[in-house]
Amino acid sequence: MPGLALTQAGTVLCAHGGQAQPTAPLPRVLMSGSPAVGQSAPYVVAGCPFVAGTVPSPCVTDTWMTGALRVRSGGIPLLLQDSQSVCAPNGTPSMVISPGQARVMAQ
């Protein structure tokens, strides 16, 4: 399904509200002045308050399971606003709140 392509300026949060940032954006593709983000690079999560029972179990990294089917940069599928991911070590999903740009659609 088509969706807005994600950039480094996009806002990604874990399900518990921790801020996630890409570890390796794709600088060859700029959208609204920000590098695109590909499916292969994990995100680093900071500030996740998740507690399992009484044991803190915050999200640390976010690995993407889906990306664009037809649009790639350097052979890497771009992330889309509706791409799915899983946080480690607790296995919860993340949410893309804002893709960082509103012009480029991909599928």
C-alpha cells in the first residue's frame, strides 16, 4: 500500500513513548532537505519507560520488518509511514508518528 516516505526528520516513537532515531540514514536521497531512511538500518530508542511487572525492560533498538516494495536507494527499500517494526529486547511494535515530509509517496 502506498504511503509517505520516512526521512531522518520524521518522528518515530516506540509504543511506550521512547524517541527513536535512525542509525544510518541514506544521504543520497533527500526529501524536504532530510536524508531518506532505509529498512536495513535499525533505530536506537531513548527514553522508553516500559516496565514488565517490577523489572524495567525499555526498548533499546527498533528493527524494521517492512519497507517500500518498489522504491529503493542503493538497493535498500525505503521506510514508509506505515512500515512495521519490532523493538528489542521486549518485542513491542513501534509507531511512525510523522514521516518528516509530505510530498513523496512510495509503494
